[in-house]
Amino acid sequence: MKKILFSIVMLMACVASQAKVIKITFADKTQKVLTSSQLSSIDFNDDGTLTVTTFNGEKMQAMEASFDELTIGDDETVMETIDRTSVFIYDSQQLFTRETQQINFVYPSTDPDGNAITLSGSILMPQNICSGEAKSEGILLFNHFTIFSKDECPTRGYFYLEDMFLANPLNPNYIVVESDFYGFGVTERFPQAYLQGMCNSRANLDCLIAARRILGDMGIDYGPLTFNIGYSSGGFDAMATQKCRDMEYITEAWFDKTFAGGGPYDIKECYRQYVIQDETAYNAVPLLLMTSLNETQKLGLSYDDIFQPEVAELIDVVVMSKDYSSWPVCDRVGREKKIHEILSEPYCDLSSPESAYVQGLMDKLSIANGWIPDASQHIYLMHSRGDDYVPVESARPILSFLSQSGYTPSIIPGKTNLQTNFVIRDMGHLSATLFFLAQSVAAISAWPYMYDNRMLKPEYQQIYDAMDNLPELVQVLRQMESMLGVDLRPAIKEILSYLPLGEDGETPATLDVATLKQAIASAMSSLDVPVTDFYEMLKDSGYDVDELLSNFVSYLNEESSGAKRANAPARLMQAVDNMETTPQLQNERQLFNWLSSKVQR
């Protein structure tokens, strides 16, 4: 950030009437906070250090500087450019690389109280787009996942999941735009606004607006598409950004699709599940959840009252300092600690006044509160039912809310305005990231081939139209095949085997729901999938199980005009084959096969 920030200092030092806060870091890691009105100059030295001179003549040798509360006009851009290599790395294995360019910049936005402030963000761009060798398809507005350390924010070059999106065998030509969010980058001296949806979403959308201006000034066509993406707490922020776009930025932004995975959209329910289950595999999060709520909402609560004594004494060191990344925080707290060993007794009693108070605040911060969705937008919502970090119970309410707000859930990609994936049954939070990655990357890579001016191209619309004649149960089974990594066609065929046909092949077979359930139980058993899991998958993806099975039975039992029921199995298989012709499903299969060959799951 040096080039950006030093330029800002020299700009702001000339405006003594508008004193801005500057934090100087020295070689011994000590820091000093000054205002721009106190500075005379900052000079570059040959050895890479800086000489800071105040108006009273004091000279200080500095290594770096960071700045907070700067005011940058809408038409001002200050940035630095860094050449880097994006690396797809998983489980310490380097699987794929791609040359990229990082551009750090500052831009005007608002703090948690709605006051004007300057934030920092990054643009991450494949070098072939920078050089003009490739055309950008669009922008990926990224929301970073949970971070603790000041070194993990985007402007410090920490792009773990973002690199996976750009550096993979599909080589998608998109430009990543990402905010540090309040509490990191140029505002790192403030507590981070963790799960503070409106604050982070405004930061996000203001970042997008500034990045478009920067790219335009650079003469780079950033492309027609914009996708809003995030996983974990980034999934929460992605949904918050969709909400903010619908409520406040509807004329400034359009998302072709929002991809949100593994997020605690209902914060209150997430907190309640932590307490009820008395555990989480990621016990740094309760610390961040409670401290961010206390700090950004200015509750004035004592951490000695919120946490157990041995945890309370760590808050300044492991959370407020931002010197530790998340796993060292977990280690300092104790990875095996139960929730009642982290939170104090009143906050582990969901009926206590203290707990009721914070639950009320969390409820107000949850995504659905106050949101009037724009159902012309498209959303992908994914969550592993075995998530050991973010309980699936905190994701189900947003699915229900959207289903009542103009969205129609479907597990089939592209078919409706709300694609769901609650199929993953036994994967933890981190393992499920790969499924989110594969489906999202497959979608953004296929989008330019399947859509034109936000409409499905005719040849793909015909496939979806044909799918409308296919029983929803078969569509669900087809998507489960992709998610579970098993061949479900035997399950379909076993269900069909319960349809004895007349000798002439013309007598419609009859089937009832009870017989169908027996067939499903048998088929799932052969695949080592408990039938209760199968029904829960359907329910989590927005389907009424009895209605779904009843419709499937009706489809198989009906006699359509001019068509003999004897042809039902053939027509079912043909429809499934047609579904496989879409670029998104082809891309998914390619990525899953590649990941399977590289990663031990």
C-alpha cells in the first residue's frame, strides 16, 4: 500500500484545515499516530525506508504507513499495481497457477454508523486481460471469508478462494473486485465489522463503483457480466450485498447471479445453535461474533461479562490486535473448548436477559430483516448439511424467506431464479468449499455461452423447456449425481422397474407413493445413502417431499395422448441425456474430475 498511501499523505498534508489520521510504523514495529496537519513531508530513502518530518521539525525514520479516515473525492483515484501469480492451492498442494495483476486502491464509502469514510480495496486481474490478449467476460464482486489478521485482507494480497476462481483448468476470464471491508486495510485500527451486513455491503458496492471507474480510466473493458460471490461469512456478506443492491443501489448495480455458500444468514439462529450444540469446530468465531457485535453496535459490554475469564483476558491480544490468523486464535483459546467454556453462563442460557438482548440485536442484523427482494435477480444458495462451522439451521430460514418473496427454489442450475444445493450431506465447512467452487466456477464459465443479454439462448431454453416435461424427482436425482459423486441412474432404473407393463406394451402401469418410497429406499441403500438423508435433502432444497413423489407417480401413471406409457423409461433417459448437454454441467464434471484426481476428499 505504500505508493497509494504516501501519495495520499502528501496530498492531504497540504490541507491543514482537514486533519486526517495517519499511522506510521517504524522499523522496531512501534507505531505513532499523527494527523496530516502535523506532517511537513514524507521522503523516500534509497534503502527503502521513509523519513517523516513534522511541522515542528521532528524527523522520524519509518518503514511503512497506513491511513484511516481519509476523505477521497468521487473523482479521485490513487492506486498501486503489483504483478503476482495466482495459485490454486489445496491441502498444501499447488494444483494450478495463473499470472495475474493486483491493483490496490482507496475509495469513498461509509462506516458502521453511516458516516463518510475512505476504505481500501483490490482488483485482481488475469495478465492476459491486462495485456489485451483476452477479453474480460465481467466482474466477480468477491466477499472475503472470515479473517482475523491484518495481513489477510485483500490489499495485503491474501486471495485464497479468489485465486481458485481464476487459476483452474477452465481459465475463466473475469476480473475480481474486492473490498477490505471496514476494519482492514486503511481502517485496520478499527474493530472489524464482522457480519455487519449493511456496512459491508455498502463497502462492497462502493468498491464496485470505484473499480469500474478505475478500469475505465485504464482503458480496460471489464465486460458485461457482474457476479456477486462469497463463501462462509463471505456468503453472508454476498447475500447482504444482494439485499443492499435491491434496497439502495438498484440503479447502480445489476447482478447476473449471486453465489452464496456456507453463510450464517440468520445470525441469531447461528448463535443459538452454537449454544444448543455446545460446540463448533471453529471456536474462534464466537469470539469474533460477540466482539464485533459489541464494538460496531457500541453496546459498551464488558468482555469479562461476556466470556469466561481465561478467554476474556485474550480478547485484546488475539482479536483486537489483528496480529493472529484464525487457527492460532483457535489454538490460544483451545480447539477442544466447548461453547460454555468460552461464553459466560448468562450467554449460554438462551432465556437469560443478557442472551435475549444480544439475540434481539442479532435478529435485526440477519439478512431477511427489512429486505424486499428483487426477484428479477438470480441467486445460488448452497450449504452442507454436515457443516461443522456454520450450522445449516442458520441457512434454512433464508431459503424459506426467499421462497415466500418471489423466488422459486430448484436444484437444477439455470432453471429458476433460485438455485439451491443442500445436497451435500456429510462434508464439513472446508471440504464443502470445493463443491461451492466447482459449481460457481462452472456457472460463470458457462454463462457467456448460454446467455445473451441476460436471456437464455434459444438452444438452451429448449433444453429447459423439455425439462419441464421431466418429473422433478428425476431432475433432483440428476443433480444429486453431480453433488454426491455417484451414479444415480441405477436408482432411476430401479424405480422404473416397479412399473410392470402389459404384454402389448400399451397398458399404463400403476404405481403408488408407498411403492415408490420402497423403491427409493432400496436404491439409496445400494448407494449407501440413508433414505432419511435423501428426504431431508429434498426438504432443504425447498421441495415438499410428498408432493414431489405424488407428482412423479402421477406422471408415470398418466396416459398422454398419442404416447404409450411403455415409452416412459426411454423418454426419461432421453431427457436426462439432454440435461447433460449444457456447458455448466459439462464444466462441473470437468472440474469435479480434475479435483478428484488432485485432492483426497
